[in-house]
Amino acid sequence: MLRAGGGTWTASFGLFDWVVDAVADRVTDPAVAATLREITEHGLGYLDPAELGAAGEAEVLAIIPGLPEVAERELPASSGRADVLAHVRELADLVRAAPG
């Protein structure tokens, strides 16, 4: 589960981990990247960007809206790919719709 924009987004562990790792690959703060990697390495299945501090939260929430394009480029072809891409777009839309 990922808390974002005043809402929550749930996904399979595989997709959740892909999202968190994709964000970790793109953040500039090594400590935030390490925290994100710990989430996937330990199978925690939960991320609240607010727990990353103000700067970490802002950066994570700035990265998420770009993930649909990353997913288009990086995720392999599969029978469920369209559904996975739609689910990543739902997360991006949730973050974009957040007040503030």
C-alpha cells in the first residue's frame, strides 16, 4: 500500500516493489533511496512518503507522476501489461489530484 495525495493505492507486491524501486532509482537523496530499497528488500509492502521527511516526500511525490512513462519503457510485454500500466497511471493520477 502506498499513501499519496490523501488517498491510498494498493497493488500486488510485484508491482508495488517495482514502483518503489523505480522511485528509489530516481531520487537524489541517498538516504531516501536506501530507505526505499529497504522497503522492497524486506517485503514491507507499505510506503507513506510523509515518513521520509519533507524533502523526501516532496521528491517522491514529484517522481510518481512520471512513472507511467517509465513503466511503458521498462515493463516487459505480457498478457496483463495493459492492466499493469493502467494501475500505474491510477497512482500517478492520485498524486496529481492531491491538494497542495
